[in-house]
Amino acid sequence: MFIKVHIQPGAKKNEIVGRHGDAVKIRLKAPPVNGKANEALIAFLAKKLDIPGPAITIKAGRASRQKLLEVNVPETALRVLLDL
């Protein structure tokens, strides 16, 4: 399943905030430097969804706050956990 996310790096804590247009807004503690925010995003979502990190791939937006992710879990599980 593909999902759009809007990242806010440098936050006080990692959390899913809600919606940002057609994307899920996620705050991350990691700074947007040397891919650290991307790594933190994958680790955070993998833990939240209880799946291995390699099951999440950034398909677009590696250097942007707007990202398109491919997540290899059943669509219903992803929608329930992320409140989509």
C-alpha cells in the first residue's frame, strides 16, 4: 500500500499528529540532516506497525518533507493503525 506523509523534523517527540491535506502528518525528533529524518521515519513506522524496517520504502521525496511511502502490510491494518 502507498501512503503520503508530511514530515516535521526536529520535533520534541516522534508522533503521528493527524492529517495534512491528503497526507499523514508525522513529527520526528531527528534533524533533516544526512538522511537521519528518513531513517527515523522508517524506524518509527516499523515499530508502530510492528513490521520490519525493510517492509517500508521511500518511493518519492527523500529530500522533501512530503514523501510517498510503500508499506508492505495489509491495507486494513495500516488504515486502522494510522487512523486513515
